[in-house]
Amino acid sequence: MIRKQADSSATPTISYDTVAAGYDGAEVISDVSVDVHAGDVVGLLGPNGVGKSTLLKCAVGLLDPLAGEVTIGDRPVRSFDRDALARNVGYVPQSEPTNFPRTVFQTVLMGRKPHFGARPRTRDRQVVATLLNRLDLADLAMRDVNSLSGGQHQKVILARVLAQEPRALVLDEPTSNLDIRHEVEVLSLLRKEAPDGLAILHAMHDLTLAVRYSDWIVLLGEGGVHTQGPPSELTAKDIRDVYGIDVSIHETNDGIVIAPVDTLENYRG
């Protein structure tokens, strides 16, 4: 399931070069240098408030770095206009409210907006139809997105960003609020897309799923990157240093399992 990281000599699709970022001039995170290459899935880990979402926003133009540079290919993110950036990077935020009824087909077609002017063309509709078939959503094409289950809705959102035909995907907690079956379904879908040349950067809380579905792990601690490398190099000490808890890490036939080490005594008053 986990593949070897892409050739580091190639130009990264997304690159953070000594980036500091925050809000109202106050740094949340600093000195971050991370590369995401075509075909790679990079998992961004760390406790709440450590800066995962802040970094993701810098890659999609929602937040300007306070220092350093984020580039897509060889161009700074700030040099793209909105449509050009959307043709290069697809973004899925933590939550996305639906303000009015819309069918699944119409929702996915919105992902084509950066490619057409006033009206979608035949090719735009063909791209959507192909995606719906590929993601097993064709039977839901005329359904109102508000009537879908959580797993179905998340697949539609992924289909919409894939309809942008971007070079990279940036996803903030793409499996939040999903049950385990749909978590695996969504992550497997992403895993299948990366070999087609997509660079994928995603933030997650579930450590076991993150290491199983990522080629490279970036563990954020207080103020910056605590460690980064292949999932197999993540240690219990790294996790204890960042999260403040002890864990056990086991290699199984199905992959790595990370579990908290705890006793009932901790819960006795």
C-alpha cells in the first residue's frame, strides 16, 4: 500500500521553504520546510492548534506566509490568480456547509468552473460523468447532495476537486465524521489517485490510518516540524514528545498499528 517516496531531485509539486505562518502577525508555526512530489501522499500530523490547517491554507492561497515561501511547481502560490491556482491545487476544508439544494452532478460540475467561462462545455460534462462512474457515484447523479450519507457526501466533494484536474490535492481532515468503513473507502480512493501523478497533502488525527495511507509523515510539534520521514521511522518517543502520551507501535501483516498505552488506574478517582 505504501510506495517509495518520489525522486527528491525532481521539482516538488508543493514546496514549503522555511515557512512561518499565523494570524494577525502572530506566528502559529515557523521554519517549516516540506516537499510534496507528484505521486506522493504526505500526511501532516500533530495535536490540535499546532498549525496543520494554517499550513494547508498557505498552499491554497487562503493565507499568506509571514516568512518563507510556498510554491506550486516553480511558482509562488501568491503569483497565481484564483482560477489558475484552482487548476493546479484542489482543496477540501475540514467542513463545508451546503447553502442551497444542488444535485451531485451539479456539485461535481462546480469543480470545472476554473476551466470554463460563462457556461460548461461538452468536455466539462464528460469529465464529470467519467468521475462519477469511476467513483461509483453515477447512480446518485441526480440526488440532492443534502440527502446523502456522510461517506457519500465526502466522495462527492473529492469528485468535485478531482474535476478541477489539479496537480495537487490539499485535504484538511478528509475523513472527519466518517465511520471506519467510509474512512478506509475515502483514503483508499486517495491512495489510488496518487499514482496517476497527483501530489497529495493531507492533515489527519488518526495515527494508524495516517501511516498506512501515506508515503511520508510530517509530525508537527510546538512551533514547527518535530520530525519527518517514512512512516516506518515514526517512533513512540516522537509521539510522546509531541502528544504527551505513551503509545505502542506494532508491525502487522496489514501494516503499522499505533495504540495508546494506558491502564484503568488513570481513570480511577
